[in-house]
Amino acid sequence: MPTRRPPFEPPGPDAAVFVISVAAELSGLHPQTLRTYERLGLVSPGRTVGGGRRYSHRDIERLREISGLTSAGIGIEGVRRILDLEHRAAALAQRNEELQHEVAALRDALRQAVSARAGGRPNTLPVLRGPDPGQSVVVWRRGR
């Protein structure tokens, strides 16, 4: 009875699978340009045990982005700055999303705590709105 193989799963976007010649062809750049970009810190391919470079899909996309920026007349230092700002913007967007989920969870917990403390009664305190949006006055009543 033959053994069953698990289904083939393609490598992820960060899997370093392309040798430098294939990466150069896929990115439309010369292999020496890839080496230069690595030396400048614009791309960091993985390495084999023997020291050979291996590029991932994400590296190829980054190389294409660098190529597009330099073709548009942006210098290497400008490219470096743009890539850094894009990285920071992505990190901030991720953090913002995490904080939004955290705030939503805290609001739910606060609602549950207030509801439990009020004995299941809805909050009946009036809220007076001011003339400007965002201005309001809340009337607080001490518990008995």
C-alpha cells in the first residue's frame, strides 16, 4: 500500500527560494545591481549554508519597487527614505488596528461592568449636548 503524501503547499512570501540569477530576471535588474542593493542595505536576501543568496517573493517585490523609484529619477538615499517611511507607516497602521480592537474590547467590558453594577438597568442619566459638536455635559448622580 503506497504512503500518502501531504498536499503540496507553495512557499510563503518570505521563503527564500530564488537564486540571484532568477531574482535578477524576475526583478528586471542585473545581478550586480542586486548585490549593490544588498550592500547598501536596501534588500537582505537569505543565505544558504554555503553563503549563496536566496531571494523571497517579498524581496522580488521590493526590488521591483526600488527599480520603479530609481527609474522615476529618485536617488538611492531617497529610495531608502521612502522605503523606511513605508515601513513605518505599515507598522503604525498595524498598531492602530491593534489599538482599535483593544478599545472595542475595553468598551464592551466597561458596558458589562456598568450594566452589572446598575443591576441590569440601562443608564438613564441625561446627557446635555453643547452648541459645538463634541461638547457635552453629563449629569452624575451619586449612588445610594
